[in-house]
Amino acid sequence: PRLKPTEPCNTNNDNCSPQQERYPMGEVYNELKSVITPACIPKTVGSNWGAKPVDRDYAFEDPSIPRGKNKYLKVVYDAKYPVPDRDICIHGGTTFEKILGAQAPTLENFLIKRKFMGPGWVRVYNPKCIGGSISWCKWECTVDGPKSIQRLDLVSSLNGEKVKVPPAPPLSSV
């Protein structure tokens, strides 16, 4: 949340120090609601979004964002909807300073969140074959969501033990 504007101190009082207060999460939520709906998410049945306050450690290149653990409002909605306007993401609104991560590609978010790094084996839960082909792949399927795909080395068997991961296939280039 953005810092609230403060009243200047009375010059007659030497002990005066302005209190820096941030806007409450409820006000941030209401402003984001007006930004996201209907600009990004239409007001139709089945199209919704969610938000919750979270603590995050921010340590990237932007000096305007305080370092260390701070409160943020995490906003999630379906990737089929567009991101808010770039100007809003960069400059923020009245109650928030920026929208972080909105410009990141969906594939990048998926790979980072599911911890996919380099070649490896994956387990796909409940795949559904699609009719026709949209790529050169031999077999194409869809899944219910990103949690239906997991790295095999992170999967536990029914008795709680880690699943044995087969060795990676040899790489050959032509």
C-alpha cells in the first residue's frame, strides 16, 4: 500500500514527527477492484478474481519499493484475462504504488511457481486428450490447472516416500 499524505508538523512543537501511515488493505482492495473489473475481467458469471494480504520479501532492482518483509495484496485471476493498463502497473493508483509481476509472461510464472528448471521428468495428473492437433507433438492433452503438472522428484508415493526418478535421457543434437 502507498503511504498516506501526512499533515505538516506545527513549527511551535519541537517534538513533532510526522507519522507515515499506509492505506489499509481494504481501501487498496476496493481501488484494485475498480481497476481490474471490468477493464480486465468482465462482469459475467464465472469470471472472478481473488485477493489476500501476504507478507513478502522484496529484493529486486526497484529502489522505490521498501526492502525486507512487507505487506502486499496478492491478486490472482485466470490467465485468459489481460493484465491491467501498463501505466497503472508502473505508476499505481491512489492507494497502491505499483502492480508487481503483472508484465511477466504466463509461461514464466508457471515455470517458476512449479519449480521447473532444466530437463527433467514430470508427472501429469488427469490428462485429457484434445481432438485434432495444434502443434507437431505426437500426443497433445490438456489438464485442469497448473497444479496437475509436477516435477517427478517432488512427488511422494502413497506410503510417503519420494518417487524414484529415472535418469534423464541422453541429449543428442543434429
